[in-house]
Amino acid sequence: MPRSVAPWEIERKLLVKAEDKTNPRYGHKPEERPAEEYIRYGVINLDKPAGPTSHEVSAWVKRILNLQRVGHGGTLEA
Amino acid sequence: MTGVLPVTLEESRRIVQALLYSGKEYVCLMKLHGEATEEQVRKVLEEFEDTIYQRPPLRASVKRQLRTRRIYHIDFLEMDGRNVLFKVGCEAGTYIRKLCYDMGEVLGIGAHMQELRRTRAGPFVENGDIVTLHDVAYWFMEWQQQKDEKILRKFIQPMERALALIPKIHIRDSAVDAICHGANLTAPGVLSLETGIHSGSMVTVLTLKGEAVALAKAVASTEEILNMGHGVVAETKRVLMPRGTYPKCWRSGEI
């Protein structure tokens, strides 16, 4: 049976429609954001331990990093 | 259950929705309730590839109606007596516990899910930048003491990482702030875009620096957008960048 293509197996090419430059005065490359901003716009690829729920684990991250709002993408329970 | 759990910090919560809908990969240990040969097991695993029907379990957070899910692949890994180890790549919202139960029914001997580890959630995989809670606590303490930004990058990724599998459209600086105010993306603002965009596709709108501006729904295909001189190419759905990051110039024109 042919395997269906998973989203991570799709190869995409970048095509140029027009040329322009970006002004260095505004914004930052994602990896060059100032520390505080880097954290607030950050994601952690966490290895969830067995036992606690996804919700509990993200609450721990929130406490460790002393943040206001921490969420998680895709509950890992059932 | 262990494995890949992307955790969003503060402002990056806006991309949770995109992660929820992204595909997943798991390594699963299934326990058979009777005897079966490897050949029988392999055959059943293969039967569950492609499209399956599932009714969410009793304890589920969604409406319990029959729905279809794509199974991208099921790879047999190992078998030891009644223990079967396999890897499965599937659409978001596939219940692996249910998958094991159903495969047990088809085998005629019954089966249940014994252990599960998620090895992928969208673009996040278990090898590479994955960290434990212990790593997070340790690196954060190191960061507080040394204030070296390299330490932050050891355990935190920019939210753009989470959007890596969504097709991208890069736009002009002069188009950014209008999008931040909720405007739709029009053709003159587009600089480059990825292949495989169709009308209705979710796309990430980015600056030339690679910063995510918004998540949007394309209203034309890659080929169509390339040839468009004016008109809306994508409807802004979720703004990710704060207003005022780039200058407001949709009235004055030039930066």
C-alpha cells in the first residue's frame, strides 16, 4: 500500500516574486532577539516525564522560569 | 506517556493552535492478549495505514462522533512474545490507545496500549533540541548567573521554530504594520513564497528577517500569487507580532 505523505515529508522551495531589503532599525532576526523578548517569544521542546499530566508539566515550567502564561501544544495523555 | 511536548512561553501561546493541528509520531508498545505470529501482526499494522475511522474514547475532551484520521505510516519495529513495538506517524487527534484496541480486535485476540512515547509533534522531534525539566531548571539558573544569551538558546527556541512546517510568505517591511493591525496581505507586499500553497492553506507571514508577523489563510495558490499584481493573497487570522514593531506606513508609502 502506498504511504501517504506526512506533513514533515513535504519538501518546499522558496520562489521569489520581488526583491527588497529589510531595514535593520526595525525588528530582530528571531535568534537575535534581546534576552527578555527571546524568552517571551520562545518555545521549549520539552521531553515530558512519565507521571505528571501535560498541564502539570507546563505549570512547572511556568514556575521555574517565573512567567505569567505558559501553554503546551498537543496534550500527551491518552 | 513521555516524549515531545512543545511548551509555549508568554506571547508564543498564539501559535498553540498551529501545533495542535500538526501531525504526530509515536513509538508504541502494544500488548497482545493472545498468541499471534509476526506475519499476522505486520499484516494488521499495514491494514491500519492510510485512513482509519475512530470514535473518541469515553474520557475525551472532544465530541464523541465517528471521525476519520490519516495514518501516514506504521512501521513494525520489534516483537517479543506478546509485546509488539511499532512506530506510527499520524494526524493530530488520533487516539493510539484506541488504535491498539482496534488492531487487537482485527487480530481476534485483543490488545492494549502498554506504553507510549511521542517522538514528534509537528516540527519538534525527540533528537536535537529536546530538553528535560531538569535541563530547563539548570540552564535557567546558569542564565540568571551568567547572563550569557547563548545559554538561553540551549533550551528555548524562537516561536518561529514551531511554524517550520507551515508554508511561508515573506513580505516587505512596509507591509508589516498593516498586518499587525489585522489587515489582509495583498499582492504588492509579497516578496517570496513557498511552493505548495493552495487557496485555503494556512500560511505563515514573515518579515525578510524571518520574524513571524501572522498566521493567515491563503486565498490563492503559489502560482497564482506569483502572477498577481494586486488584490488579497491571504486573510490574516492570528497576529503574532506586536503593533509598532515596524513603522506604520500604509498611508505615507515609503519607509
